Amino acid sequence: MKPTTIKIALLAIVCAATGPVAAQELRPANVRNCIWCHGTSAQGYASAPRLAGQRSAYTEKELRAFHNHTRDNPQSRNYMWGAAENLNGRKAHDLAAYFATIPGRPARDGYRDLVPEGKTIYELGIPDANIVSCVVCHGPRGEGVRDIPRLSGLSYGYLYNRLKQWNEGYHASATYPMPKVARSLSPAEAEALASYLSYAR
Amino acid sequence: MKAVRSHRAAHAAIAAILVCAVGDAAARDRGAVAAKIEYCKTCHGIAAQGYLGYYAMPRLAGQQEAYLENQLRAFTERRRTNPVMFNVAHALSPSMLASLAGHFRHLNPPPFGGGPRNLVARGKTIYEEGIPDSNVPACSACHGPDGKGRDEIPRLAGQLYPYTVKALRNWGQERGQGGSASPDVSAVMAPTAHNMTPAEISAVAAYVGTLR
């Protein structure tokens, strides 16, 4: 065998070996525990939110919140506390990084006629009623940043329930603004926001 | 006699009603101010120390009253461009504006922090000595050696690093937008902001962000 042929053969073996290994690293083995509820392509299903395209720092932070039981609404207790019990720092980080790489599809399941009102509240708030604008933290297209979540395209039901849960006192915190924001919203305003965001991309 | 008495009684009753009404109004105003302060702090941080969302929300704590009032008016008068703050400021009466500015003046939380530490030393030199070669005066000359500001000149001490960077980089596009019809004190800063390089802006922003 000529030296060049040997080199090519070796190269082929190396490529064959590294290709699948790299893909395996991106897709953590325990991901199948997540897709049971969140859907095979992580687009969310029923009350389980879409994970695809979510900010990895946010997903990781929420996994910690389930693990530490600070995110404590009834559904989190029933499902996510158990699911996150054995997710330590590294595993949570890898799962969050993996889901962030999957493109998210907008749910588009809110009330269409409420979209304009929701868009106005999202962008400008309602200053006379002391309701703040969402855009200043979540970004002009609801894309989120760092550990502030992407909201665009999440399902209506998830978005509405999340606001409702804060309003009911779950997941309380004095260090970040969402509990206070949710308390300032009427149910009709929360419906409008959730509707708008379900269509946003 | 009877008529006079009933007259007096009526006056007393009216006076009593007026006192109650004024009392109610005052309580309502206090409630309105407290609710508005909570609203401001939702974005600007629970202690008004600033907050970093998608955008940087500036620290309001310890800010000069005259500066805050002037800026809130600048949003509504379109001297300063910011669609969100235009709407926020539009909903504020002059007396509310004064109450808010008076409240934030007396808060003193520690700086939000998070700026690049390696730029602080360079920033301190620029802050205290200016950059004579580029016609940049010492910041301390107007903003004070401790960065606390005075009247319409803002406090810089403890301000969020990304906010100060953006303010200086965008000065000409954001401030003094009213044209010659509504001149703006922000014109004083325009040449200085213009003469600073991005690296110098970052250094100064990092330094003032550490001041208490």
C-alpha cells in the first residue's frame, strides 16, 4: 500500500469514529425522559412547555429551581420535582444546551382577536395601570437573553398558566420581577399577552 | 337666631366634609405614589439599583431630582428618544414626577456591578484627568469627584456599565432631539461623547459603575 493510501484510509476511519460520537455528545442519553412529556422534537405538548429553542441558561436555571423546589406550583411538584431530582449541574447544563439547539415552532394557539391588544401590552405596557412593558427584559421579538426566557411561540396555555401561578403566589421571589409583574395583570390582560406571544416568532 | 345657628351648622358640616375629602385625596395620592414607585422598581430594580434585562434599565437610586424630572419631561417632549419611556412618562402628572424624583434621591443601595474590572484603572484616570489630546474634559469637573452629580448633571456613581456605554455611544441619536425649538442641556455632553473612543467609553463606564 502506498503511504498516501494508508493516510486516506486512516482518515476515513478517524472520520467514521468522530462523526457519531460528536452527535451523541450533543444529545444527552437521558433526553428520552424529557421527550416523554415535552414531545419527541421538544416542541411541547399540553401543559409541558416547548423546550426547543429555549435559552440554555434559562432552562438550566429552571431545572435548578425544580431541583431546589423553589418552582413549586402543583404541576411542577407532580412532574418536574421528580424529573429533576437527579439532574445535577453538569447533566442540567448539557440537557439545556441540547434543547437550545433545536429550532422552535410557534404554537399559534392563542385567541387571534386578542393579538393586537397583547402586542401593545407586550411592547408598551399600560402605564396608567402601572403595568410594565415586557419588551425591556424579553426583547423586541420575545427572544429572551441570557437566563431571561424566550417567550415567542410558546403555547397559550403554558404562558397563561405561568402568569396565573405567579399571581397565586407560586415560585415567589424578591429578586426578580415576574411575581410582581404577574400580580399587576388582570386575567383579560394575561389572555391577550399569552395570545400574542403564541403567534410571535 | 335659629336661622343663624342652622347656617353655622351647615357650614361646619360642609367644612367637615371638605376636610374628609381632602384627607381621602391625600391618602389616595400617597397610595398612588407608592404604587407608581413599585411600578418603577419592577424594571429599575427592587432597590432602584438598576436591572439588566434585554436592555439595561438605569439605576435611579440616589439620582439628582432635577436630572430625573428633566429626563422624564424630555421623554414626553421628544427631546430624548425612547418609545417605552415616552409612554411611561406620559402617564405622570407634574406632582407625581416630583414625588418620584424626591423618593429615588434618598435611596442608596450598593452598585449593581458586573462591569469589566480590568478597565477600572484606566477609567479612573480618564474620569479624573480627562483626555487632553482629544478635548475630553475630566468627568469629575461637572459630575463631581465622587460621581454624585448636581441638579441637572446626573449622578454616575453605581450606574450600570452597559447603560453608561450605550448612553455615551448613542448620545447624538438619543439626546437633544427636540431641535432648536426645544434646546436641551444634554448638548453640553455632545462634543465630549463624540470625542471619546469606544474603548475610552467602556473604561469610564466600568469605573463609574464601581463608585458608591
